[in-house]
Amino acid sequence: MAQCYKCNKQISYVTYFKGIFKFFWKNMWRRTLPVFECPSCGTLCQESAFTTYSYIILSIPLIFLYIHTFSKMGYDLDKDHVLIFVCLVLWIIGHAIWWRFVSTLKEPFPFFWEK
């Protein structure tokens, strides 16, 4: 699991997900690199840009693979909304696995409006 950069305690994926929604408006300005609190020490953490962008880059071909697989199975992509649900569930599961084994955390980058 990803560890806090300050106290080196593990942060679970559920805590990460809750923290993103807690700082929803701050994260809207940050767009791709959301901040969240460490549950043990309370410091703000942020996923490193490498782990975030590499996951996004890996997700794009997988989405096309899902679409290709569902179209070969005979689904009408315009009428069946199952594909959207399945892709969303697989994306969340993939991100949880990515969070557990690959993610690294860092101190949040201070934007000019936060100083």
C-alpha cells in the first residue's frame, strides 16, 4: 500500500478515496493530482505525478480493449450501458490494485493561491 511520506504509515485505498471527496473543491483546482489527509498524522499527502500519469496512460489502451471485447461479443455499444458500468468497475479495481502495489506519495505541491 502507499505510505505517508512523513510518518511512513500505510494509507488504505478507502481512506484515499474518502480524503479526495473531503477536499473536493481544493482537488477541483488541482485536477489530476488530488490531495488527502493521512489518517495517522494528519498531514496532507499527494500521489506523485509519475504514478498518477502512468496509470492514466495505461488506462487508455485498456478502455479501447474493453470496447473492442464488448463489440466482438455482440453488444450494441449505443444501446447497452453495461459497458460503461463494467469499465467503471474495472477502472476502480485497477486503481485500487495500482494504489496497493505501485503508488508513491509526496508532499503536495503548493499552488500560488495556497501560499
